[in-house]
Amino acid sequence: MDAFKQLETFVAVVTLGSLSAAARAEGVGPAMVGRRLDALENRLGARLLLRTTRSVTPTQEGAAFFEEAQRILGELADAEAAVGAGNARARGVLRLSAPAGFGRRHVAPHLPAFQALHPDVKVALDLSDRLVDLARERIDCAIRISDLADSSLIAHRLAGNRRVVVASPAYLAEHGIPRTLDDLSRHNCLSLGESQSRGWAFVVDGRPVNLRVSGSLECSDGAVLHDWALRGLGLTWRSLWEVKDDLSDGRLVTVLDSFSSPDYPVCAVVAQRRFLPQRVRVFIEFLKGCYDAPGYWD
């Protein structure tokens, strides 16, 4: 039985927390996963996992071996990537993650053209507003619109991104136009909620300021906040790419423009490794080329 396949299966089981999850990820039956683990433990002469019907827990030896197995597999991937970097044809499964709204508008529409350029690459796109764990979920590349908080990841900047406070003309006609940040306390602010947001970010006298806001409605889905603003229910803080068409058509209006927001760049985020797989490298270059096209963000 392939020793490297045993390592891959072992790492998948520990990372995903169960044999069944690892089996689904690898496209095999749970019995095959069990046989690989048995063969690995027999070969090493050590118990690596405590297995029950509900959970899998590494033993002390298993936890130490898990770190080494991850390192070995990472070095193998880097070596393969180094060879593949000189090959013009990218290959394999490209697993992507992106925020739902941004992904629908600015990632998914470009994937058919990317796949046509690289027919040996199969693309699997996950659209979700949650913060995915690249290593745990085996994501090659995640699109994120924020500062990079996790130092174990590497961000490739794809585009800039402004955020603006917007409201419908009807809301502003009824409630007035906020002129200062203090005025926000007298308005209905539609936000992601305390559990989802650090507040609305502005720049005051050259310094970033995060301002907590409140209102009668909050939602973890930015598309819902956008819709509520269009219906005249309050102010909301959105990325320009979300609302630019509504601004052009007059359905929404920006306010507090003198308090510019910090830049929240659009980034392609990857795990730290010596070499990027060719499929990831060409995708990042392709998407940046799309975003750099004249007039793309107008």
C-alpha cells in the first residue's frame, strides 16, 4: 500500500475529525480509510489514533506524527510545484473559496474563460461568507476582502476596494443627511451585528476610526442589508462594487464622503509554501488581469 497515500489519509482524518469526512474528501469508502490507517499503524508499530464510533483523537504519538506528516506532504507538494512551474499547462483540481456576493459577481463569471484557457484544470468554487480554514478544508486559494489577520497565510493583492455609507433618497428626505460621524447615532444604521463586525471604519484627521453603530435591523448577509437600504429602511456601509450600479442610477446616495474609509483590498489568499502549484499561480494572474482591465470597476 502506498506510504504517501497512508500519510495523506492520516492527515485528512486528523484535520477533518472523522474517517467518514476524510473518506468523502478523498472520494473513497470509510472502509478503505480504515485499512490505510491500520496499515500505517502496523508499519510504524504505534497507535496513532483513538477511534470511536463518534470521534477520532490523536494519541500523543499520533499528534507528534501529524506535525511531521504535514511537513513531509507539504515538502512533496512544493517539490511537485517546482517542477510544474516550468510547465505551461496547469493541471489538477483548483479549490477556490470566495464571499458569496463578491464571488457571484466577480469570480464565478470569469471561471469559464479561465477553464477554457486551462482545460486540464477542474475548478471547484465554494461561495460562503464564513472565514474558511484553508488547511482544514483543503482550499487552494481564498478570495478575501479585508486586512490579512492570519500570519500563516500569504495575500496577493488583486484590487483596491472602497467602502461607502449609503442610503436611499427617500430615507434621507425623511430623516435628514448625516454631516458628521456623531450624526450616525441619530440614524437607523443597518449593520452586520456585533458578532459579525468590528464597526464601520472611517479616517479622521489621518487616523483610522472604528465606529460602533446601532439600528433596528441587523443581518449577517450583506445582500440583505443592501436590499433594506434600497427599501429606505436606513443607512448601511457597503463596498463600492456592491452599490455602484445603484449609485449610478440614483437608487442610493453616498453620505459622509469626507470621512474616507481605509482601503480593504481584494486579495487572493494562499497557505504559506515555498512554491505555488501552477494551477494556483495562473489563476491568481488571470483574475488580477481581469480586475486590471480598464473600466472594470467603473
